[in-house]
Amino acid sequence: MKKIALVFIVFAVFSCGKKAVEKPENLIDKEVMEDILYDLAIVQSAESNNPLFFLQNDVKVNEMIYKKYHIDSTSFAQSNRYYASDAHNYQKLFKKVSERIAAKKEELNQQSLKETGKAIAPSDTPAIQ
């Protein structure tokens, strides 16, 4: 999660410049970009929680996301840069992603309560190896 946050902070800093970023030809739709950022946050969080699993199974997070959304690293980078050039709207995009993560967490807590009688606690997650 820290990696993704750092990338977005860097883009946000560079987005404050005077020169506007031109709209790329292969711009990823804003709603799809939200889905991609949500999936990246979830998968990168899982990877940071259990990096050995990802390493042993040769799981490459970015490649997995690119394949799922039928995009390449260039279209993602250009689209991300374009959206980051408008800091206000980029912040709104991340707020939506954050709200989706919170909603999913609540959904999983409710499911855990129903199945086990208790909510998911941080201590219930596996330790980083």
C-alpha cells in the first residue's frame, strides 16, 4: 500500500506544474481507472502481507492488472499522469477508491460476524513472514 501511495504522491506533486498534460490517445476511462486503482490497492496490500507467496508463485501484480484490464504499462502510466495532472479530481478519484475499500472491509466484517460470531480483527490476519 505504501508503494502505491508514494507513486500517487509523486504524480500529484508533478501535477501542480503550469504545463497541462495532454490527453493521451489511449486514455483509460475514468471509471475503469478507479477499478484499476482499487484492484492495485487490494493486491499490493495482499502482496505486502505475504510477499513470499507472491514470490514463490511468480505473481507479478502489475502484469496481472494489465492482463485483467487489457492494458499495458504505457497506457496505464499515461492515463495515470493525465488524471494526476488535475489534483482536485485525482483526489476525488482516490476518495472513491478509499470508500470502496472501507465498504469491502465492512462487508467482510459482516460476513465474519455472521459465520463466526466475531468481526475480523488485525490479529486475525496472517503475520508477514
